Amino acid sequence: MNIYVLLKRTFDTEEKITISGGKINEDGAEFIINPYDEYAVEEAIQVRDSNGGEVTVISVGTEEAEKQLRTALAMGADKAVLINTEDDVENGDQFTTSKIIAEYLKDKEADLIIGGNVAIDGGSGQVGPRVAELLNIPYVTTITKLEIDGTNVTVTRDVEGDSEVIETSLPLLVTAQQGLNEPRYPSLPGIMKAKKKPLDELELDDLDLEEDDVEAKTKTIEIYLPPKKEAGKVLSGELNDQVKELVHLLHTEAKVV
Amino acid sequence: MTRKVLVLGETRDGSLRNVSFEAIAAAKTVADGGEVIGVLIGENVSALGTELVQYGADRVVVVEGEKLKQYTSDGYAQALLAVIEKESPEGLVLGHTSQGKDLSPRIAAKLSSGLISDTTAVEVAGGNVVFTRPIYSGKAFEKKIVTDGLIFATVRPNNIAPLAKDESRSGEVASLSVEIKDLRAIIKEVVRKASEGVDLSEAKVVISGGRGVKSAEGFEPLKELANVLGGAVGASRGACDADYCDYSLQIGQTGKVVTPDLYIACGISGAIQHLAGMSNSKVIVAINKDPEANIFKVADYGIVGDLFEVVPLLTEEFKKLKVHS
Ligand SMILES: Cc1cc2nc3c(=O)[nH]c(=O)nc-3n(C[C@H](O)[C@H](O)[C@H](O)COP(=O)(O)OP(=O)(O)OC[C@H]3O[C@@H](n4cnc5c(N)ncnc54)[C@H](O)[C@@H]3O)c2cc1C
């Protein structure tokens, strides 16, 4: 089976966010594989191990994403492709990214494409379904279970806490939700092997794309931090009185009940 | 510049979801004096058209059919695209719900348009329609505009105030017939886990329990409090991992994102991944034994104490308040 994983390098969840020069300050920040994409990598490896085939991990970004691609290879993916847009794309959006990925995938005859359901930095969750539409294949988002039998696929999907069991078929794109699996940590031999696995680097040119073809349709005009919260009021005194005071404050000061 | 804007009205169990009324309010801003058209897709949904009008839509287009009984991306995309083709709108607004998240990127790809997802505010400034949206799990915000083509956005539930319902408003509810072809993904079964009571992502009040709740039974006092306040019960991952409750209740980076008017965290330490799901709530109350718990840093009000003592007292006190007001 020909399996592709869409992977994004994101800020580590624990990082504090600061802004400099109107942008999110990346200096010294730790980066990780977007946590939902980690589920995607794990699932791809498991599907390959039970059905045979090959897992290729793709990332659109800058050279720095090589590190996260190597981690995916160390987990067990077979090949990685970095589509380096550093020189060509200054302010891409989800239109940009999905167009590039679809252009790369269009002649690859992918059976299964797996991505995360959302990236924890931008939080749009658009790229997966957009790619599926551009490739004209079905998709199922926020999946928690994937069963493949020949070309028939049964997927369980999380819908705001309820589950839907969906029947569909390959070729297919799915996006991963928490609960799909437990991503493995790269093993030491895995890390050693990953160094020798192929990691190709492409640019827009290699995909016959011009900068204009992928020009963003949206633009960020301002980034700001939420107003600092005033230190909250921790109540004191007899517990009974605290509770009375709290209800009073919620009713008259905060006016939420 | 006035614009014609479509809004998809989302139904759940036969009624419209609140977020659809909020989406109409957002669409009004985008329309800037232009026409707002509600769209309803489903089986036997046309009766809901009037309500969309009462919440501000000027008229409604309904696409009905047996194949549209349940949401599928294939079916709904065909229906919505047919309405878009007929109406040629300049704007499109959906709720940022499970359905909106699944459908909107596909529509955007089909139309080669931009899409600004998960917005919490919209305004017209300097001739542009400017959307605000949280990024980095609510640790920062961005303002965004569409630079080319359709102004397309999804709105996060509970953030944009709906217009007041006006029962005297009237508008046309017309149906459009669309032949739905070839559904490539079919829903075999729906397993309901979360749907009892108030929907978590739309609730105005959320009472959340963490590992401090200690057991499944420990959630009972929280449920009672939620009942009194007409709210929903949520949880930390700690509580879900410990099997005190279902994962459908999890709030946080890998769970639901909620922005209720009131969020009461009971026995939750306030890990960064939990904050990612609730820190933009309007008012946060923390109840925790440990005065050093991180949750107090984001709380507007805090009580240091045992939740099993505090929560029942709170329930009693709110009951009294409800009787008086
Ligand atoms: C990749 C990743 C994703 C994650 N995603 C999420 C997510 O989406 N949501 C989420 O919530 N977490 C998430 N986590 C987990 C998160 O880091 C924390 O482990 C989790 O939130 C802790 O849950 P808790 O606060 O209930 O438990 P604890 O941290 O154990 O806190 C329990 C609290 O209860 C208090 N307490 C105990 N008994 C009482 C009592 N009787 N009365 C009052 N207070 C009491 C204690 O003082 C303590 O503060 C994620 C972690 C990772 C690594």
C-alpha cells in the first residue's frame, strides 16, 4: 500500500508565546511534530505493517522541518519529502499549502493519505480536506479508528464526542483525532536507521508551480497577545461565606449567572 | 460595499443550533447592508427556515432529499455548491462545529478560495472585513482578511452574539432541487455518547472535573451543579485517563475548545494543555485544595478547598439565587 503522511512542524505546546516585530517570536523555541500528525505517522506505520507497502512523510515548510521528518523516519516511516518553500513563499495560507501538497501527490497514486485533524499553531484544520478535494478522493476527518480490508475501509470518527462509523474505500484521506493510537517513541536503532533513509528536498520549481499559482487568498494583518489577566480573587474566610460571596460576585460583578 | 452572504443553518436533532444564529449575526457584518441568505440542507428541514429569518436572514434556500438526511461531506458539498452556483454570493459563513470544520475546507478548495476558520469576532474596518481568531491554542490572536475572492469564514460557537429573535420578520423560504449523486462515504452507525443534556461546545456554563474528582461517582455533585445552572459537564484529560468519565467530555488541546460565559474547574491543576481548551472563557472559577495550583493563575475567582464540600454548597446557593430571581 502506498501511504502518505502530511506532517507539520509546530511550536512545542509548553512554549510561552511572545511577539516581536509583529510576528510570533521563534527564537530559542522548541519545535515538535504537530501532536495530531504524530498520530498520523503512527497509524501509517501500523497500516503498513499489517498491509505491506511504504510510508512517505511529506512536509511543506523550511529546512528546519528536516528534524521533525527525521523523527518520523526514526519512528518507522520509510521515506520523507520536504517541500521547501523558504525562497518562494513568504506568507502562505492553507490554500497555498494544500495546493502544493496536492500538486506533489497528484501522480503518486496514493492509496491512503493521513494527516492530523488540526495543527496546534494555526488551528485551521483545512489542509487535509482541501488536499482530498483537489485530488478528488473521499476523506473522513477526526478519526479514532481505521480498519482496512482490501479496498474497503471502515472508519470511526469523533463528532463532538459522539462516534460515527463510516464505510468508504481507498483511495482515501483521513485526519487523526486523539484516541486513534498511542504514538511510539523512536527507538535508538530507529534513530540510527533514520539517518540513512531517503529525505528528498523539492522546491516549487520541481512541481512546475509558479509563486503566483500558490499565492495566499488571505492575509494576517495583526498578531497580538490576549490582554494580561488581572490576578484573580482567591476568596477567604469561612467556607460557607466564601461560597455565598462567590455566588454574589458571579451574579453582580461578573454578571454571568 | 454591500455583499450578498450565505449562511449554512446547522441542525441537530431536528432543531437549529445556536451557532447558526451567531453565524447570521457575523454574516450581517460581512454583508455590510447587503442580503443575508440562510441555507438549510437535510430531510424535512424547510420548517426551520422561518427561524433563520427571525434571527436576521433575509430569505432562505432549502435543499432537501433523502440522501441528505445525515451529514456527509459528499452530499452536503453538492447541495451547498449548487446553492452557491445559483446565488453567486460574495460571502459565506458556517459554524466552526464538527460539520463546519469538515465541510468548509472542501468548499474552499472547490472554489479555489480562502477560508478563515474558527473566528471569534468580525468587523468592517477600512473597507476590509476583518476577522479575529485565536492561534497557538488561545495563547495569541490574529486579525485576518481575505485578499482574493469569496469572504469565507467559520465562527466559533459562543463568541459572536446572535441578533435578538424578531418574530415579526418575514422572508421567503424557497426550495432548490439538487440531484445528489454518488456518496463515497456512508454513515453506518452513530454512537451517541455526548448528546445527553447541554452541548458542551455551545454551553454558556461548563462545570469541569479533574483527577481531584477521584471517581465516576465523584462527578455527581458536578452534574447537579451543572443542572441547576443549565450548563454542561466537562473534564480534564486526567479525569478521562483515569476512567472517571468519557473522553467526549475532555477539554483542552487534544479535546474540545470551549468559551462559555462561566467555567468552573473542580479538582483540575491547570496544565497548559488543559488551559488550551478553556482559557478564553469569559469568567473562570477554580476550586482546588492546593493553593499553589496553576489553575488559580488563570482564574477570576478561586476557592481553596475540598471540592466535595464546596460544590454542593455552591449548588445550594445557586438554587437560592434562582428562586429569588
Ligand atoms: C500532548 C498532550 C496533550 C494533552 N491534552 C490534554 C487535554 O486536551 N486536556 C487536558 O485536560 N489535559 C491534557 N493533557 C494532560 C495535562 O498535561 C495534564 O496531565 C492533565 O490536564 C491533568 O489533569 P488534572 O488537572 O485533572 O489532574 P492533576 O494534574 O493530577 O490535578 C488534580 C488536581 O486536583 C486537586 N484536588 C485533588 N483532590 C481535590 C479535592 N478533593 N478538592 C479539590 N481539589 C482537589 C489537586 O490539588 C490537583 O491540583 C495533555 C498532555 C499531553 C502531553
